[in-house]
Amino acid sequence: MARDPYFDILFEPVKIGPVTTKNRFYQVPHSCSMGAAMPNTTAAMRGMKAEGGWGVVNTGLCSIHPTSDDLPYPYTRNWDEDDIKVNALMADKVHEHGALAGMELWHGGHQVSNLYSRENPLAAYSRTSATPDPIQSAIMDKSDIKRVRQWYVDAAIRAKTSGFDIIYVYATHNYVFVPFLSSKQNNRSDEYGGSTKNRVRLLRETIEETKNAVGDRCAVAVRFCADDGIIVDGKVQVEAEEQKEMMGLIADLPDLWDIGISSWSHEMGSSRFVKEAALEDYISYVKSITSKPVVSVGRFTSPNTMVSQVKRGIMDLIGAARPSIADPFLPKKIEEGREEDIRECIGCNMCFAHNWRCVPLSCTQNPTMGEEWRRNWHPEKIDPKKSDDTILIVGAGPAGMEAAMSLGKRGYHVLLSETERELGGRVIKESKLPTLSEWNRVAEYRSTQLKKLTNVETYPGSHLKAEDILEFNFPHVVLATGAFWRYDDFGFWNAQPTAKLTAKDKVFTPDDIIKGNMPTGRVMIFDDDHYYMGSVMAEKLIENGCQVDFVTTLNSSASWSECTAEHDMTQARLMKLGVNFIMAKTLKAFDGSKAILDCNYTGQKQEIAVDALLMVTCRIPNDALYHELVSQPEALSKAGIKSLVRIGDCLAPSTIARAVYAGHKFAREFDEPISGEVTFKREKQFLGI
């Protein structure tokens, strides 16, 4: 198919200083938690994006010196000559597909603790580390300032030697430059403090010296903040007169401006709170200040929105982190007129969650993310079938749909049955809850792909029993029947159910709410799951006129959503809705009119009058069908069933991302020889190397 001419503007080349990108698709710097310890994994992942058509592909944080040590968070490193060859792996992979490679040089200032290097953090003033560690930074004197500038220059030269085309000076997110730039933070009395000109001095000098060192061949980009960091009522304020003044002093000095905002949770906000192109109001002034190209982000998944951003002069290059993770081939699909094949980012921030947990990133939509090198998985290619066996998949949730789609693309004949009238399982059901509508994209993408596969048959509204499966005579049966929520207090805090719940008719789970079986009056949510479900349930209950008490065994609501950068927004939203929070308490009893809680620290009891109880604790695999079948080995043999397996939540209830991954992994490994206990390559480090 030919691309729509309306999108031609996205494929125009853009000159960035001494280099030119082939199109406007720009993978901005983003962390992947692979870092210096996993250079092959990093190179393959970034190289895949270049293959997918991104014109520029950047590293994530790349430390320039041991005083910028972010461990345990894995980062790319550019400290000395030993790092040149390692970093060249990525540049080479990116160049193989005609893209430009960028390196985001970074010094963390007071934001790091330097636990690995044990060097003192350096900053404009002495301040407690932004990490949980009780460590303060040393005040940078003029010799320190000179050294930091030289570290940037030396790292830029090494990046150039590694083959990188764009070199970043990272001047936002409160790293080393920001306390100098900000009038609210900078209280210095020397030439690096006071007036705006003085506060911009360090950034100006670093840009100039970096350009002098590498500007003959490399573009120098500056990552800069469009707002002044003021947050009121949980929202970043658009006013940014100070930022405009600072940019005006150095407007045309860099070759590229990469513009974000100060708040991580807004800049890369989850789709529950932040929608596509949400940064426009903050960054729209930048093009009026500089003649240099501008790039920014906005979780862009719609090609029409991308075109609009360029045509209206908001930005020159379409920046993306999460959309490039969800679909590394997004540019190629637009170029080839296959917009319906784009795996649209759902904004769940599972990618960031893995970075927060210091492990290689993964993605709900793209199960091959992070597996490009270690498993040799390609997001658009899969090995052909190895037999003519047919496969019955029972359950069309995220695991079942992914398995059916991927097996179908391999060429296998697949039957996919689903009890409900609509494919999608938990994804469809949960996407109808408050704030989760974009999660429906997981099912929509797979439904679209399944319709294109003539060798995959889908049977919604088909409730299969054990005797039905035995009659079908399929050689392989896959059960992806999901899981359901428990009615008791077994969960994160309690290793066994202990609460005395005598009024069973007034105890509910999220499954009841999703089905429309709603409590009334004052409802207590007991959340021992600590992810999104408890807070979403609270909103749903309030929508239906309930008063909500939110009890959690931890010290804040939805605490795991710290990992997805949405915890603060969740807390603020529920507070505004009038939710009554009760922290660090365990449920001990409920009799239909009152609940009794125990304090986790003191054991002190608390009695609260409530009309109903909603338990958000733990899920039980829906595996009764599996156990019924596996208990009949003779019947299985007679029916010609060679294999019977469980995948996804039916085997191990988890996130939607894990369910999708399970379905994909099953499809990849089906009929394939598996050798050894470790089935993926590892980045091995040997003594003396």
C-alpha cells in the first residue's frame, strides 16, 4: 500500500546542525534499564527502532563521570576510553538502517548518591540527595565548574569517536544545570548566580565548549524545560517567563532544542490522567524564540496529530519514547499506508515501571521489547510453523489473543474460543472502568490482526466444557481462561485469610463491580493489591453515589503506582473525590454493618460503620477446566490431545503485560526445540575483559 500523501510532511528530512535526519520521527532519549552492563541488549533494542524507520535514535541517560553514578538504576556510561567500543555497538546498529544516533550526556548533580563510585555528588549548593539516601552534595566551586565542563567535552569527544551524530547537553529534570538556572534554587553570589545572564552562564559555556570540540561533525542538542516547575493543585503551571528569558539568551546556540516539562508524572503521564499531545500548551512558545529545530513528546500515536503538530509550528520533529517502545515500526507502517497495524501505546507506563525496578524495560503492547538480542525476537517477524498440527485456544483475553495472533502469523491453524460475546477478556472489561479506556487498544490491535488471518477462526460466545474439548480432537489445547478476584483478605500483607467476614452478601470484589453488581451506601475498599484496581474501584463507586473509605495495609494508596509515575495523581484525584483514606491497617472482621481494623504498627483496633465491603486483594487462577481435563489422561490420549497447557492469568495471575508476554512466548516456542534451563542469551562479563 502507498502512504497517504497527507503524511508526506512526516517524511521530510530535517537539518540539525552538521547532520540531517531522513524524516521527522525522533526517538528521544529514554532509559531502558539495560545500561552499561547490557550493551548488546541495548544496541539491538535501539537498532530495531532504526530498522522500524525512526530517523533519530538516542541513548538514555549516559553518565559522563563517576560523580554522576545512578546505581542501582542502570545507566549508559561514558567515563573513559574503555567505553568507546561498548557505546559504538549501538551507534553501529542504528547506522545500519540509515538513522542518526544520539547520546544524552548527563551529570546528575545532587540527584544522585554515587553509591557505586562513592564520589561526592556535586551541585550548585549543598542539598540532600533526591534519592532516599541521607547524602548531601558538595558545593561546586569554580574549579569544580571547570571540571564539569571539561567532563562534558571529554565525553562528547568519546561519543563522537564511538560514531554518534547528536550529542546532548542535558539541562532539565533538576540535574546539574537546573539549580544554576533556577532563580528559586540558585543563591550563589559569584558570576554563576544572580542575574539571568549569570545563571545561564554554565549552560552557555558547556554548549559552546562542546560545539567547539565536536561541532564539525556532530550536532549539539539541549534538553530543556519549558516551564518553571511550579505545581498548583497537582497541575504544572503553564507560565514560564523565566524559561523564556533564559532561552532567549542562548536561543540559536544549540543545533536542536529538545523540550520537556519539569514534572516526570506529567511529561510522561499515564493515559489515566494525561492524554496525547498534552505538552502543547507548555511548549508552543519555543518556536517563536529560536530558529533551530525543536522536538518534544506527547505520547503521539495518531499520525494526524503528528502532522498537526508540525503544520501548526509546535515542533519540527515528532518526539517519542513510549510509542517507539510499543511499536518500533510505527514510522514504517505510516510510510507503507498501514496505520491500522500500529501497536498504539496504551499509556500504562509498564515500561517506566521496569526502569523504576532497575530491570530491562518491557511493554504491554509489544512483548518483544527487550528480547531483540537475548531471544532474537523481532516485533514484525516470526518463524514459520514446524508442523500442520491445529491448536485450540480457550479464552480470548490478552494471553489467548496474543497466542492466537502470533501462532496464526506463523501459519498454524488456530481456533480461538471465548465465553463472552466480545473478545478481549479482562482488557475489555477493565477498559470500561474510569480512566482505563485507552487500555482497550490491547484488544483492538489484536482483533484487527486476527481478522486478517484466514487460518485463525474465532468463536465468541462459546462456553466450552471438558467434554466439548475432548470431542474436538485437536492435537494441542491451550487454556487462557484468566483469573478471578478473591472475596477474602489473602493478599500482599496476609499469607492466609484471617478476617472474619460474616455478611457474605455484602462483600464484593472488582469482578462484581465490573458485572454491574454494585453496593450502595458507605463502602469500605480493602486494598491489599496496591496497584491501580483499588483506586479505579473507588472512582467507580463514587460515580454510583457511594461514600468510600479506602483502607490499605501500606502507608499510601496504590503504592505500586509509584513505579508507573502515577501515584501522586492517583492520590490527589481520590482526595478531591472525597475518599477517606485509612493507612497501614489490616481488616479483622466485617458483620454487615461495621468493619474492625487493626493498626499494623500498634495493634490498636478501630471500628468503622460501613454498609458494604469491597475486597481488592489477590486473584485465583480460573483453572478448573485444566484440572478436570488433566485428571483424565486416558480420555486425553483417546482424543488425540498431545499437549495441554495453561498460559497467562490462568497459570499465574499478573499484569496485562505479563499475560501478553506469556501468550507470545508460547507461540514463539511452540514446536520449537528447547535446550537447557536458560533459554535466552546473557551478557556475560569475564575477568580480565
